[in-house]
Amino acid sequence: MARLQKQYDTCYPESQAPFTWWLGDNYAGNLGPERGRRLNPFRTYVTNGIKWAGGSDYGVTPFPARYGLWASVARKALNGTFGATPFGTAESVDVRTALRSYTVWAAHQIYFSKTGLAQSKSGRTPTSRCGTGTCTRSPPTS
């Protein structure tokens, strides 16, 4: 995938980190501990040079990106039915990496080009904005 991204600017997986939180108890029960550890393999993506687009799949999980950013780092399930971190933390990423997945890396899926902002097929110009602050320096909390 990393080679296809570099060579053709294509093949960017879209992963919804909020699933591990919002639907995590259901996933943990159905997948079990071994398969659950492979859910949203963000650290593996980073290790292999793969960029991904973070999202929420709104309608299934809450829309605000803050939940996905937190879930990318903490990997906790909402109720903790199968333990505090049923998916383990080996696939966690830091918040700066999570921010990239929701901004500059996700831009590849909404018609941003390598050289700058490009218009979509409908003629619209997509924009995104992300604030900075203590969220990039603080550990995740429940």
C-alpha cells in the first residue's frame, strides 16, 4: 500500500477509530482477544509507511473527530465489558499521528492534490481546520 501511495497517490485505507470506542464492547465480544488486537492497526500502518484517512462513519458512531483522535490513542471500549483495553495498546498512535489521519492524510480522499488544494469533481473547494493546544501534549484519559 505504501508503494501505491507514493507512486500513484492512491490506496489510502479509511479507518474509523471511533468503532473501537463506541462499538468496542460488541467488537471485543465478537472478535475475541487475538483478532481484536488487529482491529484498526494504526501502529502497523505507521511502521509500514502507510497513511490512512480517519473518519467516524457518522450514523454508526458519533461524528466529532475528537472521539476518533482519542480512540486512536487510547483504544478503550465505551463500557469496558471485556477489560479497560480489550484491543491492547500495541496499535495505538500518538495524537499528532491521529491528527494527521484526520487532516492531511485524509485530504487524499477529498480531492486535495500533492501540490495544494484542488477542486472536487462538483467544483467545490474542500477545507479543513484543526486547532492546536494541550491536546497534543496530554496523555489520554477516560
